[in-house]
Amino acid sequence: MKGMTLEKGPFVVFTSSLAMELETLTKADMIRRAVAAWRTRGAEYMAFDPECKETRFEDGGLTVVLSAEGLTEIVYAKIDDYGPDAENRYVLTFYKQGEN
């Protein structure tokens, strides 16, 4: 997926606990930052870490760790590619540890 260009963004999913816990602006910011890391750097996995001070890439650039002020625990995200025949080819899922 590295270097992929999109005509539209991915379909976005939050687990029910995150959907209820996080403020709308927080979710919007997380979506924006995750999509940017994926589109520009090819990251497929994201970790929004409240203890992170600066963005860093791991696993050869597949994982990005991002700062996350206001969160009490790490929130993870992953982008899945369901292929060109799927209605929603790319799905971006946000979850907490143990919820995936």
C-alpha cells in the first residue's frame, strides 16, 4: 500500500467503547493524523500514545507512534485493504488493546 493514492478516504470504524468515550474533535484529529501517516509514509499501524512526545516510525515505517494529549491509554489503529472489488476497499479501525 505504500505510495498509494486515493480518490476517497478510507471507511473509518471506532469500537463502541471508543466511539462513546472520545470527543468528536479528538476522533476527527486522530483520523486526520492516521490517514496522513498512511498516505504520506505508508504506515499501516498507528498507536496514539499519551506518553509520546514526538512522532516516530517503527517496523521499517509500517507503524507510527503519535502523541495523544487527553487520552488516558494508548489507542491503536490499523488500515486494512479488502481489495479493488470491495465496496469499501480501505478500512481504518480504531481500538484499545484487547478490542481488536
